[in-house]
Amino acid sequence: MRRFFIAAAIVICAAFATLNSGTAKTTETSALQVANPAANSVTFYPFGQGGNIAPTGTIVGSRTKLNQPGRVWPIQGVLLYVVNRGSNAITGYPAKETGNVAPTVTIAGPKTTIDSPSSLQLDASQAIWVLSTGNNAILKFAPGANGNVSPVLCIAGSKTGLSHPESLHIAFRTGEISVANVASNSIEIFAKNSSGNVAQARVIKGSKTLLNRPAEAELDSSGHIWIANNGGHNLLEFANDANGNIAPLNVLTIAAGSKFNPYGLGLDPKDDMAVSDPTSNTIYEFSAQANKGKVVPIAILRGPKTRLAKPAALSVPQPLATPIPAT
């Protein structure tokens, strides 16, 4: 199996920031990391293991400042970033620390222009990209950004086609930015270095696409775009150059059980896939060998011991060359 709001508001961004230099260090974690907005927590599990199992770690409590957490993104061995929709903030936690731990990074305040954020990702330079759903904007912050700071770049305005965007994915190979648009049932793809009120390079949209409330867009190892198609109760795969009203290459759903309501989606380097279903408090894991049609998950994480609470976005293990900030 291969691996993925027409608003006119314009965000004004200040174009200054201090960049941190760093040294590349290759690290890896085996943890599946899940944001639980109903419990204001982030829970950790062994990737590939299902059942009614307790998390191996949990970030939760008043000191964490978690507030409707969404996308999580680790800098391996350094920080875990979390987007907080309820407080218009990005928080960062020391790697491997759990419990009622205070964030060491908080990006929040009027200068940030963050409004109801739903997703974030760090690019190859460790710049922090945030999807600001409330004002239909993509914001980029300098590496190491902290506090009430202005973004160094923003993509927003009537030409962008952004309409209640829910997920953001930066392709490390090409720098393209893929955004899942819930309100317009589309995937907007922007060219590398896009900025301002700019049109998309490509748009996947139309009846042939089967897109229905797409909640997450991710790329597999071949560059194919995978979509957690929440309203269609399935997963869709498109070619890396897909454009227009085009049928997906692949449509997956679960073979049996309760209705499939995919929301969060993550693929590991082998293209094994984890998918969150907030309706049933479940994480499904699929093999990279899964074919078209109805498939049987290789693992199902569900039950009271898991402490899953409307699981939203998730992050799967990824070996990354991570710049370690200079001290």
C-alpha cells in the first residue's frame, strides 16, 4: 500500500525573527502520540500494539496548559509541540517528560495572529508551521520561536481558497504545502515559498474525488497523498501530482465493526498507518500491504484503560535528522 473556507480574511505578518543554528542528530522514538481534546491530554502507546492497554505515558494536568489539543509534532529527543485550539496557543514539552508538566515553549498572543489552530508541522529547517483555522491562514514561525512573536510568513486571503482548513502537511522533498479543507471538500496544495494572498498550485476537488469533510492529509514514502475522509468514512489515496476532479487511486475502509470515522492520520517510514476515530475512541493501525476496499486492521487500540478521549490528531514514529538548538 502506498501512501494523503472560502474566506477573504488577510493576516498581516511581521517579517522578522531570530534563527537558531543547530547540529543534525538522528534519533527515533517508538511511541504513538495521540492528542485527546476531551481530556486535555496527550497519551503515548507502543506503535503496532492494540487492545485495551494503558498508555506508557500521559501529559495531563493544570500545569500543562493543554486546552483542546490537536496536532502533535515531536523534535525527537528535544521537544514535543502541541497545537491548542481552545487557547490559541502552541505549547512545547521536554522530550520524554510526562505527567503534569509545564510547557517550556508557548507561542501565543496577539502578535502571533493564531486563531483556533488545528494543525502544525516543523519543516526541514525546524521552522514552525501553524494552520490557523479561525482566520483561514497558514502561519510560519522562526525555528525556536517562543512567546508573543509575529510569524515570519503567512498565506491567507481570497485567492488561497482556504475554507475551514483542518490539517497541514509540508512535503520534505518538495516543500509543497498540502491543506485539507473541510468546508469546501478539497485539498489545496501550495508551492514551496508561497506567501501572502496567493493561489494554489493545485486543487483536488470535485465529485470524482469522493472528498467529504477531509480531516487530515499526509504523504507516504512515495509522495502519494493520503486523506482521512471523515464524512466519507474512508481513507483516500491520490497520486503525488493529483489535480482537479480526479478519482482516488485507492479507497480503504475497515472490514467490520462500528462505522469508521477517520480524523487523525499518520504514516511511518514503512508506510504502516495509524488512524484515529474520535467517535468510537479508537486508534486503528493498518499494514502497508493493505489493498483496496475493506481491510482488517493489524491492531485496534480501544477501551477504558487506553484513556483515549475523542482522539484527534496523532504522530507516529519517524526517524528524523533533527537540528538540536545551540546553547
